[in-house]
Amino acid sequence: MPWLYRLRCFNCHTQYPAQTTNYRCEKCGGLLEISFQISGRKTPWKNRSLSVWKYRELLPIDNDQFITTLSEGGTGLHHCPRLGREIGLKRLYVKNEGENPTGSFKDRGMTVALSKARELGKRKVVCASTGNTAASLAAYSARAGLRCIVIVPKGKVAAGKMLQVMIHGASIFQVSGDFDEAMRAVVSLTGRRKGFYLMNSLNPFRLEGQKTLAYEVCDQLDGETPDSLVLPVGNGGNISAIWKGFSEFYTLGVTKTRPRMIGVQAENAAPIAKAVRRKEDKIQPVTNPRTIASAIRIGSPVNWTKVLPAINESHGTAETVSDKEILDAQRDLASKEGIFVEPASAASIAGLKKSRDAGRIDRSDLVVCVTTGHGLKDPSIADHLPHHESYTLKITQPNWIERLERIL
Ligand code: F0G
């Protein structure tokens, strides 16, 4: 059973009962969040194995019979000394979310939100997506036997993600704009038809699953907290969820500190990073966002009101990175540490490099970089890779062994 919780407006703090299905405050239109009564609680999960559901008491599902799972969470926290040395860090870890069942961090949120959808008796679930949310929702809907509808920007979703959505049997609608257009369509559909349940990160139940990344990192570091946590930012659901997770562990007394949250965006899709760097309290949406990191090609992030406080309260910062920096970081992580991530995820490594070079992160800091999605999702990146000399070598050539030795 979960501990006692309610919904609360992030903006005006109006409280709503646990069964509320709205995602915005009726009074001020602010985003809702789940608020647990946790102070003074003892944590019972010490001897359970690492996974999202390890932290059952902090997940707002009332009845276990509705839990829909594919074994999400429990992803590796990999020490990366070779890349760390290159970046100039003594302790660099990568929390590799590509190890989740559908290959991205979305599964953490989806197991909780899908379970909630079932608990609320919903039969049709819907999302807008740059690909990973759609892939995850499609898989969890198939698992639960719910109808799944995804709206995606036409021609802008990586091939692996489209394949996932199709194989899991979801209905796909394509809009001929960008992600922000797809998001507007989903908000309009779910606003007009109560039978369709919105599964984007506007849904506060989804963020409850995603916050477990913070719990896992603390557990994997034996109660130590990173000095900085670096991650890519699109809509901003993940960074705000993870900040909530660290804050809950801090309030519970499990940890003594909280990390600085460092959000990374692609330079032509960076409304949040720009607002942070200019110390503004509002974002300016970007029209026609562009980046090779299609997962975070977002100009109007729906969770921006939650993101700015997460970065500011944590004394964090935000970085912007170019496509070239993203591709270089993707190759570095794959070739130096054996971890293959999609471009959006590599943005966190690229952003970390920049933060370190600019002296915003200390050499002695304990840094955790979150890589959000698996590299196999986006095979189009192969076109950007240089071919090794051995690629053109033919073993029909008489002296091919000598040539091979020379190349190596
Ligand atoms: N990294 C990856 C691989 C993503 O797919 C996303 C978001 C993010 C980072 C950013 O996370 O939106 O919580 O700030 N993908 C969404 C999708 C938009 O539809 O799959 P965020």
C-alpha cells in the first residue's frame, strides 16, 4: 500500500483528492503534483532488490492488482573512469536508462501511469511523442490490454521508435508539424473526450515513476548523493520528477544533501536553458526547433513551470550543445565506455563537458550523467560516422593480412 497522498497544485498549492484525473488546477490552471505525507516515516525497502516498485510506498497506486509491469528500473550506474579522465572528473557515473524494457527512462513513469489508468477504469490511453513515450506507452498498453493512441510529428521520429509503436499495435496519428503541434492535439482531444486518458508527463502519476531514478542513484551510491546530476531536457518532466525524488529522500532523512540539477538542451531547441542562463522566470517558446537529437526537438516544453524551480532551488544550471557536440559525445561514450545511447541522451555528456570546461563543475565532484535512451533506437546516426580504414579492405587482396596489421 502507498503512504497517504493527495494531489496538489504546484503553483497555488490547492489540494485535490487522490482520485483526481485532471492534470491542471481548477483554480489557477497550474500543473498538479502528487504530495505524499512522508515526514517521520521509516523506510521499509532496504532489503528489496532495485526496481521502480522497490519504493512501493512512495508510488500512488492504491491496489496492487492493477500494477502493470515489465520489470522497469534497476538500471546500471556505471563508473566511467576513462571518459571521466578525459572530461577532467575523478568520479563520473552514467545512469543508463536505455537498460529499461523498451529502451528508455519512460518505462519508469509508464508502469505507474498505466497502472493508474487501469485503477481509474480507463480503456483508452493517448500521448503525443517524439518517439520514446509512444514506444513505452504502446508496450505497456499491450501488456495491460488497453487501446493506445499516439500522435507524433510526421517524419521526425527515429525509426526504431516507430517500429516499437507499430509492433505493439498502437494506433498512430501523424501531424505535419513538430512535437508541440502533436501535444496541442492531445491536450485538445483529452480535454474534449474524457474517455481518452492523457499519458504525457503533464500526468502527475507518470512523474511519480520517473522520480525513482533519484532513489536508485542514492541507493546505488550507498546513501551518498551526487554533487551534480546532468540530464537532457525536452518537456522537462524528467528533471522535475528526479528533483522531487531527491527532495523526498532528503525529507525522509535517507540522504543529507541534494544534487545540483544540470539540464542540457540542443542549442536550437533550448527555451529552458535560455531562460535559466538569462535568469528569467518565464520561458520564450522556440518556433521550429531543430536538432539531430529528435527526442528533445521541443520548442514549447509543457513542464517548464516545474523545471525552473528544480534548477534554481538546486543551485543548478543549464547548458546548450550543438549537434556536432552531441554526436562527438555519443561516439566517445560508446567507444570509451561501451555504452551506446541515442543522441538526446548523449547531450547530457556533451553538456557535462561544457560545464566542466567552463568551471561550473569541480574536478573532485561526484557527477552522475543520466543517459535516457538506447542507441539502437536511432540507426540514422550511422550516416554520420566515419568509416574505419578496415571497412574498404578486401580479403581477396593478396597482402590483406599485412595491410590489416598496418591499419591496426
Ligand atoms: N531523452 C530522451 C531519450 C527522450 O525521449 C526525452 C523525451 C528526453 C530525454 C527529455 O525528457 O521531456 O522529460 O524533459 N521524450 C519525449 C517523448 C518528449 O515523447 O518521448 P523530458
